[in-house]
Amino acid sequence: MDIIEICQKAHGAVDLSALVPTEREHIYKYKQGLSEFCYYKDFVFVEYHPILDDTEMNSLQGVDRFHQRIDKHLNNNDYVNLFSIIEKKIALPKYLEVFHQIPDEQKYDTFIEVYTRSEFGFEMLKDKYHEIFEYKDFSEERKERLMNFYLQFSNKVKIYHGESFTFPVYDYYSWSTSKTVAKKFAYRFNGEGEIWEKLIPLKDAIDFIDSRNEQEVLYDYQKEGKKCQQK
């Protein structure tokens, strides 16, 4: 198993349809991760390995308490905070599963919560981005982020996207005002990749997210096609 496969198993989004039921309720065989089994019910997902863990109870002892925390947010109809605490490996598939249950005014902010926590699995979103972005104007937080973005630049800004050939993550809407950040994603693990470069009007930025110090700009790369700047 190489470093890329290890990273994907450790941090990748789970295909919930691929979990294999066992004779025990809510316990599944789990081939996608580093553990052999998982507990999965509703919004709770816990991996465990019967050999590595002293006992199953050590791994699952907090499940009931976690269900209570989940239920509290569900009862309050608070999906943003709900998705801030669930296991990030199921965040993307669960978001898509319950998308139409989420109140319209929370759909985009919940997406941002999920998106910024996720490291892989963005291919699951490929046919959903435009539908999700239809709800962006509900977000007051987005408006504040964009105001800060507009204060940093003039009418246009140059943005970069790093695409790795050896370690693809399919987050094509994720760009950065930092070429250094784009290089990190294009060439990580000494892999091969390329940098896309765009000069865009500020108004074309869907969002500006700097919570991870990546100067991230959400941009619809299909708007005008993509331009390769270097390899």
C-alpha cells in the first residue's frame, strides 16, 4: 500500500453503499478504510479494528452520547452544526443524501462546512455544484467573506488551481490567489501535475474561504474554459 492509498483510506469519503452488513445490527465490514469494521447508523460512523482495539467497547463506548449530540442538532433543525461534528469521512455522502431535507437558508452554509472539512470525495459533487450554488445568496457569512475579498483586490484577481496527475482529488471549483498553494496540491508527494491560471473579475468569485490559510476562491472553471499555465 503506497502513501496515496494510505491517505485515501485514512481520510477519504466513504461510499456508504459499499458497506457490507454483518449479522450484528449496525456493524459493517469496511474495506475502504484502514480498519476492518465500522459502526454506522444515521449520522454516526465509527471505525474499529478488533485486533488493534483492546475491546470493541473501547471503540464504541461513546456512540450513545454521540447519538444524543446528533439528535440535539436534528431537533433544533441545525444542520450546519450537525455537519460540523459528524465524522468527516461520511460528511459528503450524508450531505448529498439529506440535501433536500436541509432548510434552504442552511444549504449553502452546510455545504461550506462539509467542503472545508473534506479532503477527498469531491467527485461525488460533480453534478451537484450548480444546484448547491443556487442557495448561496442565503448565506450572510458568505457575504462577509466576499466583502473581505473585495477589500484585498481591485477589479480583477489572478487565481490558480493545482491539479495532481498522481493524486487527483477532483476539486475543480477550488482555486487560490496563492500560486504557492496551487503548487502544493499539484506536486504533493513528489507527484506530477500542472497549474491552471485565470484572471477573473472579482464578481465571478463564488466565495472566498481563508479558514485554512489557503486563500481559497470558489470559481466555476467551466465558465470560460481552463488555461494551463505550466507543467
